[in-house]
Amino acid sequence: METFNSVLDEFNINKKLITIVPDPTYEFSKSSMLEYGKATEQRQSPNGTWLLDSCHAIFSIFHRVVWAVNWKKNECEAHENCKQEMKRMIIEVMRRYQSIQEGELIPIAFIDEIMK
């Protein structure tokens, strides 16, 4: 909000003429998450792309990958230390998203592509 105000000041825009309204998609997904246990709070960009902030991107990866694997069972006979390598890759991706600046949004399609 501070950045937004500084842009308004820089261009000498009358702040009284601007109304900021909550994003209805985000508000709905937030209430769905809290009331029904839906996994993440989502936003939709003007071009229709679904977005997550970095903490929800990390939670989405954790939810879709970590919870889906039985870490005590060795299911991969073909690769030695397969689960250890998978664990390393998951942590690496989660750390990459953790380093994203607050306020930047990540397309869900990017997360889906990484999960493949």
C-alpha cells in the first residue's frame, strides 16, 4: 500500500478519487480455506491466470507432494536413494519460493509444471 501511495503522490493523483475494493475471488478463496479447509488462497490476474503468494505456493507444494508420499516405504526399486533425491528437490523448490519478495504472485501453472 505504501508503494501505491507513493506512485499516487509522484503523479499528483487525487487520492479522494480512488476507491480500493477487495478482490472478490481472493476473499472467497480465503473464506473457503478457513471454513472448508480448501488448500490455498488464490487470486486471479486480469488475464485470467490463477496466482498464489509465495507462502501459499510453498504450502501447495507441501500439500501436493509431501503429504502424497509415504516417506517410510521405498517404492522406487530402480533408483538408489530416490526418496532422498526427491526430498532434496522438494526442499530446493520450496526455498526458491520462500526467497520471493513479499507481494509477488506466482502463477499456479508454474507450480504445476514444477510438480511434474
